Amino acid sequence: MSSAPGSADLESGIAEYLDTGARLGLASFHTLLADLLLLAGDHPRALAELAAGEAFIAETGERFNEPPLLIAKGRTLMRGEVPDAAGAARAYVEAIDSARRQNAKLLELRAAGHLTEHERASGQPFTEIDALAELCNWFPASSTLADVRSARAVLAERAARREPRRGSSAAGSQN
């Protein structure tokens, strides 16, 4: 298992940052380091970094970086020797809920897109398709944001295939 390029520099930078007494945004640093470790194939350390980020959020209540951390957790859970599909789905739903509480529409869309892709890959019905459509409609039709374009492509593909609908679990709607 090789070391991810830049991971040692990032670990050193985090240590220096903490030495100053600063902690603001620490969860984002844990997420970045987890992504580098995952890229290098160090799944256990990637999960440990994400757990450290979650612990920081729980300790401080600083939730600004929670949705990206939870999205990274979902991705990481699926990349282990034994993928944890249920754990990944929970992480994506938690990311949606966190972004929704923050009224962070783009992060909510990104998390819903990851959950939808996860469900598609697992052959499961889409649980957040209605929320995904609502979020896409929130953005202007002319939006060139990659997450918006990707979500709209999923919706168009689903419409073409007439995928069965299911209620939005995170939104709590019933069908």
C-alpha cells in the first residue's frame, strides 16, 4: 500500500494548524486526508480520519463541513474489502439531512445525487428522486454547475426508463 501523494504534507499541516490552537474547519481537513488515504488504498486509515472528523463535529457542533464528510464516508464505506452498502446509504441520507438543516441546496443536491447513484448501482428503487427533482428545479434552468447537470441527467434517464417511484425517505413524504 503506497502513501497517497500529499498525505504526509497534509498530516503535517494539520498538526501545525492544531499547534496554533486553531480548530475551525478541522472536519474538512479530516475529509481531505481521508480522500487521499482512500486514493492510496488505505481504507482503514481513511475511515479513521472520517471518524475523527465526525467526533470533532459532535464535540464542537460545527456542522458546516458535515455534509461533505458524510458523502466521503458513504464513498469510503463502499470501497472497503467488504462494501457496506447499508452504511453508505445511511451516510448519504445523513448528509442530505445535514445539508437540509443548513439550507445548503447544492450540498443537499450533491448528497441526494450520491444516494441516487448508490441506489442505481445497487439495483434499488430511488428514495430521493422527488427531492432531487425539487432541488434541480430550485436552480435556474441555465445552471452549468456539474452537480445540477448530473442530477438533471439522472432525472432525464429515469423519465426515459420510467423508473418506479418511491417516497422520499429523508424528506418524510409518503406516497
